[in-house]
Amino acid sequence: MRQYHGLDNLRVLITGRPTLTKLAECLLADLRDCRCMIYGNLGDDDRVVLAELRLQADTLLYERFEQRIDLRGAGPILRDDCVPLTFRLAGERFAISGRCSALPHVCGRDLYLSSYSGRIGDIARQSFQIPLKQLL
């Protein structure tokens, strides 16, 4: 299940009564240099990095009407010896982690890797949406 980390650290930065707009401002600042790591497992508990996605320029946006943060990451696939199982999108203080899959009909996944080929050197691209109402 998708988990949010570091919310208390962000809330400390909000002066006055927390609002969606203030939370969005804090998240936009926190995620400006974010990375998303895609992990697989070798053996029992040997977690390995399969891909590292970096924020694409000018894609970090606050969608006021939908009350969410949108962003896109891209980066090379580094390994092909196991399947993607988990992810962690992390900024300075805030992070999201959960289960992922490149297969569209896998139960219990929090993120569908829509452009993940699984071939070393290919560029994986992924869009993320962070619903602010769930965080406040």
C-alpha cells in the first residue's frame, strides 16, 4: 500500500492554519530535486536499484482545480536481472513508497510503470500525482 513519509516535517514549515495551498507550496519546494528509485529483489531480501528517475524540467505543477501535485520523472534502466517490485519517490523531507509493476493487471500495486521496457539503457518515464486532500 502506498505510504507517505515526512508529512510531519512538512507541516512544521507551514505557518498558521494548514491549507491545501500552503501544503502545495511546501511540496513544490521540497520536490524540486526529487528522485524516484525503482527496486527489485534478488534472492530473499537483496533489494537492488533497477532504475533511477529524476524530475523532468518544468513538470512539477500544482493542479489547483484537482488539488494535486503533478510531476514526471525519467531516467535510464540500470539492471534487467529482476522485475520491478517497489518504488520510492523522495524529495528533501517528503517521500512516497509503495509497490509497483510494469504489468497492467497486477493486484496490490500502487504504481503502474507505463513506460518501463526492462531493457538496460532504455529510458523509463513515469508520471506521478499526489492528492493533497489525503495529506492534509
